[in-house]
Amino acid sequence: MPEIVLSIANTLPADAAKALLVGRAWRPDVQGPSVVIIRDDKVVDITSVFPIMRDACEAADPAGALRKAQGEAIGSVADILANTPPDRRDASKPWLLAPLDLQAVKAAGVTFITSLLERVIEERARGDFNAAAAIRVGVERLVGKDLRALKPGSPQAMDLKRVLIEQGAWSQYLEVGIGPDAEIFTKTTPMASVGTGMDAGLHPKSTWNNPEPEVVLAVSSKGRIVGATLGNDVNLRDFEGRSALLLSKAKDNNASCAIGPFIRFFDGSYTLDDVRRATVTLTVEGPEGFRLEGSSSIGEIARDPEDLVSQMMGKHHQYPDGAVLFLGTMFAPIKDRDTPGKGFTHKTGDIVTIAEPKLGSLMNRMRSSEDCEPWMFGSGALMRNLAKRGLL
């Protein structure tokens, strides 16, 4: 089976020297995770200042507090990256984890027109990829390919909704795509995400699925966006296409949420405007030599990131430990892989790389969720471990 090899060159942002990169690493010597910051070529454990990533996001001035935080170097960036993939790991040395802990893991769906149309196609195909190609032609004829100028919830959008209802073409996905209310759902539970270099999971019964390359915002309990990272909102098109009520099974399985490599906190070198200008690229390299490439430009998002955060949390819904929010993707792979007309689906061993110049790269190998490392270390284990280390 193909292996992942992580290095500074294929993981860190292009401007890593000035980026404020914070993550988490497993320390075998304390049998638990630590909050770490990248300083020069070292990974520095700052858990004595910020026992959990949630606390770093809650600081009044996260960037200032993180830059001042003192800690212990636990290894070089190169060595810890190299030790992260399970196939290459020395279990006596540190490795990277997903860069979040107690935060809620939320996702915004149908935020780009391209993915909106593919969701409508999934729904009409009832999860059958054999029917998707013909349905795609019909949907595009009714709705059109380019709705980018349409503002969700606007009078123009409501006029389109009325016309589509009259034509019998309305869909629950069009409702959240161009209606006033965004789709915000729970991707997975706190502590369940995998980081870069790890195996990512697909439900073993799925036969039509795809990666979803996205920017992920780090948000404090007060609704302040403090940084960003990358994510793969692994999706089962067949499950969700059969019924939207299967969303949780389509989205939340062992190792089906990948986030990383680090949270880049906002400071003078990186702001929310950089997120708005970001273009996220995707590469899938198959064990049989197949290659798929695509990209997703945040500039084409239908709802601004701040609007999505305000729909996720506020007086109507609080998150005391903060949250991370997947912003959605415009990328929906339809390139045929094996049989003409059947489109794309994953194969075991696919290497998925999601990248953005200022956020670095997130790399994962796709396997059945049953074959990925089981999730055994949850919030309770984290609290007990930190208490034992005298950090609570």
C-alpha cells in the first residue's frame, strides 16, 4: 500500500518563517498530547502555558500570547513530521496530531454553486452514481451552471426559488444554497479528528465517495475568528444521496475528519482577508497510477466566512470551548476513474493532498474506517492525562 512521507517542504506554508503555526503532538514520554508551536526548525511544547488548544484560541490576544509563551523543544520539525505517518512511526518519539482538542467540529454545506449542483444531482440519483451523468445534464438545463452572482436570501434568489418550485425542480440543497439560512452541521465530535500524515476513513459500505478540500476556521467561544487551517470533509455521496437524513453516516465515521497540519493564527502576516483570497488545491494519487487534480477558490464562496460563523454561533447557540468551521468546497470530482460515465470514487490507498500556500499541506491516505487506527483517546482521557501531569 502507498505510504506518506512528510517533510518541511511538503507540509509547511511557503512563508513559514513568519507564520504563527500552532498544533498538537503526542508525547510518548507523558502518554498524552501537548500544544506545540513551530519556532525556527524546532517543535516547542507550550502546554505549561496553554494546556489545551482551546485555551490558546480563547486568549484575549492569541498571537501576542503565543509568541510570548515559553516551552520545551521536543524535537526538530523535520524529525517529528517524518515520525507522524503510522507506517513510519517510532512509538517512542513524538508525532503530530490534529491541531484542535475540545472545540466543536462544525461544517458549512453547499456554500459553492458547483457543489450545490452536485448535491442536487446526488439527491435525484438517490445515491446511484450510474444515473448521475444523465441527471447532471437535466439539472444544468433547468438551473444553469453559473449562479455565482446570486446572493443567498436575496429577492433575486427568492424569485429563482419560486420559478424552480413551479417547474418541480426545487431541492432541499437549493434551499440552503440560495435561501437565507446556511446549512451548518456537526462534522464529528471533539477529539475525533485525524491530522496530517494519518489514514483517513471511508465507511466500508460506501461505493461512491470523494474528498472535500476546505479551509477550516478556528473560532473562539465569543465568535471571534482567530486563525485557519485545512480540512478534508470526507463525504459519502451514495449515503447522503439516498437520504439527507443519512448525513451523519455520510460524514461522521472513524477517521473521516482530517484537519491540519497546524492552525495559523491571525497576526500581521495573515488575516481573514487572506482566507477570503485563498485557493485550495486538491491532488488525489491512486495506487494504480490514477491522478486527479482540482481547486477551490474561497473568492467564489456564496456566503462570507463571517456570515457563516454568525449563523453557526451567537445568542442562538453558544460553544463554551469554541469551534472550528469547515467553510465548504466548490470542488466536486466527476472525472471518470474506471468506467466511462461512472465518475470518481476513492480506492483504498489513495493519497489525498490538500494545500494552500499560506496554510501548508494536509496529506492523508484513504482506507476503510474499520482499518484506520481506532479512536481511543477522548476528552475524558485528555483531562485525566493533564491532571496527572499537573497541568490542570
